[in-house]
Amino acid sequence: MKQKYKTLAIVGRPNVGKSTLFNRLLKERKSIVDDLPGVTRDRIYADIVWNGKGITLVDTGGLIDELEGTENEITQGVKKQVYSAVEEADFVIFVVDGKSGLTAQDTNIAKELRKVKNKKKVFLAVNKIDTDKQLDLIHDFHSIGLGEPYAISALAGSMGLADILDEIANASGSEKVPDKEPIKICIVGKPNVGKSSFLNCLTGENRAIVTPVPGTTRDCIDTKVTVHGEDFILVDTAGLRRKSKVSTNIERFATTRTIAAIEKSDIVVFMVDINEEITDQDQKIANVVKRRNKASIIVGNKWDLIEDKSSTKMNSIEEYILAKLHFINYSKILFTSVTERKNTAKIWEIIKEVYKNYEQRVSTSKLNKTIEDIVLATSPPTKKGKSLKIYYATQANNKPPEIVLFVNDAEIANEQYERFLEKEIRKCFDLTGSPIKLIMRNKKK
């Protein structure tokens, strides 16, 4: 059993070092850190342990003045995200820039935070105090009415930061939560197919910013959800773009982390717009999912825009998707309308079904009987007059099921035959949604 984690929200205006602080506490580069203001837009969650106590960190977007045009909508979304994070948190760190001094924006944020300081502890952290000579810089911040400022250095670490974490850790309760690891679900797809809207349907709140601007989500957002007493972690990721369209360091890093999110997940929910053709980029994403050996579910979104809603049309679309996304043609398909919130709740039942298949263990006797029947029905390939012989099989691992075939000469087997074996094995065992990892190994003489 592990202790229930207290939640700590990190807030402030752009470029004061919030994401640098988040990454330092996490000891990895999870939030994007860049000199461009407004890089972090959504809430980013991560767990740490301090003095044996669990703390959930929440990185937030920078609170900035409204801008013109499309960014104005995003700015408003960021503001809602930040104050939602403050509302749900047990503690708040308000980060200001000691080198820049007190700004009007800092004063405005402090005014909002004073409204909640009677309900929860708000720490005023003056960042970029990297040496003792800079300690005098914190005095300007006494005037904003949030108590004694803490001098911190997100870049180098500091006693002030340790003092904040000590106070949070000492306040943590001893309430227990189950040790069982939640199923991790990564939502991927091209920009603007409805990933963030789908996430909001599943969480029942606007946890991710949703706008019609492709590429609004840049960070990977971990969201904990409990459904019928079972915990899940949802990860909404930045839309994967073609390399020719990845024009900035931020988007390139977001793409890299999307792939990293796939690697860390158990199940990948691959979203496509069923009103558009499956593209080369969709196929590349599917190939990443396959090569990372992840279970997968394909969500065909925007069903509400299809005029012919007959079962014949649905079957036709399903066949088209599976043919185009042949790398993961073992996937379960769910058709949804995120805008109308239709069919989205069915994902939970499918997730549990697919995960059960993903962690399935097949008995050795049944597996060997299946392989024996396959070989009797269709002769294995030959190479230079030598036939492949399969002596026996065993499942070496799960998540995904890893089947080792002990043979006379592994070099005789080819990709075509391995695909054939996988297809035949699937006929005998329900592994819908899960890849099968086949390994040919020479039997020792």
C-alpha cells in the first residue's frame, strides 16, 4: 500500500521557471522548457516522493494578458486550466522571478490567490535566487500579501525549495490507496481529430484545452480517472505531424515525447477522422504502435458527419481502416461522435477487454497443440532445400504475449510465414487488440 498523495499546483506568469521547477522536482524533462512565453498550456501531472511522502505535482500554463485572434481563445483556456488546478490542489506554489522583480501581472495573480489562501496553503516562491548575494531580491515581494517569500532556485536547487516540500510532506495524511497499477492509456492521432475532446468526454471535465486550432495540445497530459472503482491513467498527446511540418524545437520535442508516451503506455487509443482518408502519417503512427508492441484500439471519430449510417456503411469503413492500418489490423474499432458524446463511454469496456488479452497467458499444452495443427495443415517454408521444423513453443512473457518457437534453423523463417503463424494463432486464442510477439529460437543440440 502507498500513501495518498497531496497535490501541489505550480502557477505563475510565463517564463518565471515553473516548468524548470517541475522538471527539477521530477528529475526528468517532462514539461517542455523553452524561452518562448506560453509554452506550457495544459496541466501536466507527475508523482514524486519527498521524505517518504507522496506529492502529485501539477505544472500549469503561464497566466498572460489576452492576445488578439486565435491565441486569445487559447489564453482564456490556459486561465481556466490554471485556476482549475488551483481549485483541486491541496497546496499552491506561486512562482515569481526574483531577477525581473515584482510585475503588475504578479500582483494580479496574487490578488486571485489571496481568495483561496484561507482554504489552502499558498507558497510564494521567488525563483532565480541562485546565490546568497541575490537574497535581497525577495524583499520586493512582501507587499503582495501572500506571507513570507521563499527564495528558491529551480535551476540549481535550494533550501527554500526543500523547506516548501518538507511542509507539504509533513502535512500529508496516512490514508492508503491500492497498490495495483492503473492501466495506462495513450491517446494518439493526427492533429485535430478530436483527441482532447475525447479525453474531456472520458473525464467528465475540461481537463485539456479544446479549440479548433490544430496542435493546441503540445504537452502530454496525464489524467487519473476512476471508473466503477478501477483506476486508469489517460495520456492526451500532441498531434503527430509530418516531419516537413515540424518547424519548431517545441513541436519536435512534443513529437518525440508522444512516441515516448506510447512506449510507456499499456494501450494506445488511435483516433482517426472517418470522414478523411487514412494518410501515410496515420500509417506511420500505426507502425510506431506495432513496433512498440502496444495493445491498441482504433476510435473512428466524427460519425455524426456520415450521412449513410447503415451497418453496411459501417462495415465498409471498418474494412477500409483495418486495410490501411494493417500494422495494427488486430485492433478493436469503436465509432464515436465526440461532439455529440455518442458511444464514447463504451471505450471503458473495450479497454478492459483489450487489456485482458494483452496480459493473457496461454497454456503451454494448448499452444503446442495449436502450433502442431498449423504445421500439419500448412507446411513450413524451406530455404536452400532445408525445411523449417518447429519442435515446440512456449509463452515467455505477456504484455504483449511473447511466444518463443524452438526450431531447427531460425533463418529459414521469413516475415510472411511469421504473419501467417500469427493469423492462425489468433484464430485459436482471443487476442483482439493485442499484438503477438513471435520469436524463433534455434533449439540447442
